Amino acid sequence: MPETKPLVAAAFICEKILVEEGNIYSAIRIVDTYKVKLIKIAQLKETVPRPTSIGDSTQLLDMSALVIVKAGTVTGKHEMSFRVRNPEGKETPFPDKFPVNFAMNDPAEGANATIRFVMPANANPGLYWIDVLWDGESLTSIPLKLVRESGSQGTA
């Protein structure tokens, strides 16, 4: 009996994904843990409002995820999608869906999906999961651990 899901060749989070000529992918800084360092900034005697720490909602974590699948015995038209689960278990679907058509009947035929997402640097620390869905069913999950570190007093 043929499989209903493709084989996962790669699934990870990184800082940046380059797609070069010939549809060649390069992943820059593959990570599964982001450390956010909060640095207190001394209050200034200016009238311009300033954040009291780096890592507040004005700072963002900008990340990408890359998923590469191979057809194996899967053929036909399918859909890959994503959702994010936060440390409390709340699920947020990613709005884009990625159509896949394995039409060549070649087990090595592949499909790639990339998503770029941002999180506020003051997001709750803990373990997040990027769920990869195939036709609405779980294919794999990618972990993302967010760790908050305290910094020393600084000035601006």
C-alpha cells in the first residue's frame, strides 16, 4: 500500500534562507534555541521616549523555516501548511498554504516550503513548535526554544 505522506528530508529553523539560481537553497545559521538578552538602559534626561530595555515589543526575532520533502511513493496533488504552538499550547495557523504536485512518479521528486515569521523579543520564553501539516494532518514538528537571559546595566 502506498504511503499517504512524503518523506521529510529536512525541517529546521534558521536566520535566513537564500534561494539561488537553479532553485538551490542555502540556510544561514540553523538554530533550535534563541537566546534573548535583556539589557537595562539607564533613563535619559531627554523628552524623547525610549524603551527601558532591549527586548521589548519594539525588538523582533526574525526567523525562517525550511521544509524539504521527497515523494517516496506519494503521487498527486497535496497541500503543505504550518501552525505554531506556543509554550501554553495555543495553536496559531500560518496563513499561507503550499500546493504540492508530485506528478513525475519519481520517489526522489521533491518539494520545498519556506516560511518567514517574526516574534516580539518579549514573547514568553519556553518551547514553541512549528507543526508541518500534510493535507491537514501532522507530518513533523520543528522545535524552537526561546530563552531569556538577564544582562548588565548599560547606557544609551
